[in-house]
Amino acid sequence: MRLSFEFFPPQTEQGVEHLERACQGLAAARPDYFSITGSTGGQSARQTFDWVGRVRDLTDVEVRPHLTCTRSDQLRDLLRQYLDIGVRGLVLLRGDAEREDGDLGSAEDLVRLVRSELGDRVEIAVAAYPEVHPKAADSEADFASFRAKVEAGADLAITQLFYHPEAYSAFQERCAAAGLDIDIVAGVMPISYARRLLNMCDRSGVDIPRWMRERIEAFGDDDDALRAWGIDVVGRLCDDLIARGAPGFHFYAMNRAEPSLQLSARVPR
């Protein structure tokens, strides 16, 4: 079963310490890879590139960068740099394409370009949205976009976080009915910080069940109690997804080791 953890480039010295400890702690789970978020343009691209190297130096775990829409010449340059340092997998996302000055406007464009440039030298992961992308016109348009990414050459999909396992199963069934033979890895977010989680879900269109939202809000500032409760709730979600045939898990670790480490212990390897 696939297992991976996602980090983001830190902005402070304390954040650097947190990320380094998280990488070293989560390496004990023997994941297939770590991923580093970021966009393809400007300073963010440099931060992602630098952290791919730094995280790889901390452990023996493979590290994969996130790449987003930009100019095709800029992307080709980045691909060469990543190949030079031995990167074997990429996470390709549309990102805020409307903010980029580039000719690549969709994740399908990214997948097609990377596949044409690199062939099978890298494994390509793309995003999936069991509860529909918040900017999609409707469910049909969202699924058509996902199908285009798969047909362009994606190897696996990683879902947006979700807390309704039925949505994941419905998406799996829809892919099977459409003849899309691709692993759909469940993206899982531990419940660690109430306000951060609620804001993230509200921004990205993720539905939190009413009973969960009320319990989360009831913890107030008691983060320790919230995390203990969250391990139980999200752990049961993982158990449910395993029973539903999830081929793997991608934990949004938020640069912290312990919650994701406890949850990943439930994943059979």
C-alpha cells in the first residue's frame, strides 16, 4: 500500500526546526516518498527546489516536488534541474494559473508536457477532488478535467482532504465506470489545530460533517485534547478507507510528525 507525507517550505527558523524534526520522525514510517509543496514561479520555485535537496539530505526517503502552471520554457528548465539531482517523481497541480504569466493553463497541459519531455523517467501524480473542485463549474466539468489529466499520462492521483468516506467510494466507482485505471490515493489531514483546519476546509470547499465541526469548535484552545480526539476520528476514517479498497494514503503532515505518524501506523505495508 502506498504511503507518503506532504510538507511545505517553512518561513521562520522555528519552522525550519519543526520541518527537520518532522522529516526525521516520519522517516520511521518507511514512506514511499515525501512531497514538498510550492509553485513553479519565482521565489517559491527556488524554496521548493532547495527544500527537496535539504529534506533528502536528512533521510534516505525519496522527495518529490510540487510543480504548477507557468511558462513551458521555465518548466523545462526546472525539470532538467530536478533530473540532475535525481528526482524520480512529481506532483503536478494547476495552482493559481490565473496569476501566472505563462502558456500552461491546466494540469493537463503540465502532464502532457512533462510526459513528452521525460517519458517514463518520472512518476506523475495529479490531484483528485472527491467532493468536486471549488472552482469547477459542476461535477461533470470537474470529472472531465480529471479524466483529461489521466489520459495525458498521469500515473496516480492524490485526493484533496475529505471527511466523508462515501465521497471517496463514489469517486472510485465513477473512475472505474469511465475505464480510468489509476490508483486514487486518499489524501488525509490530521486534526491538530481547529482554526487552521476549519479555515482550510472553508477555502477549499471541503465539507466537514456538522457533528465534527461542532466538536472541533467545542475544544476551543485545548489543542492537546483536540489532537487526541482527532487521532481517534481520523484513524477510524483511515480504517474505513482501507476497507473500501484505498490503495494508499498521502498525509498532509503540516510539518509535524506525531499525528501523521500515529495515523500511518494503521496503514498496512
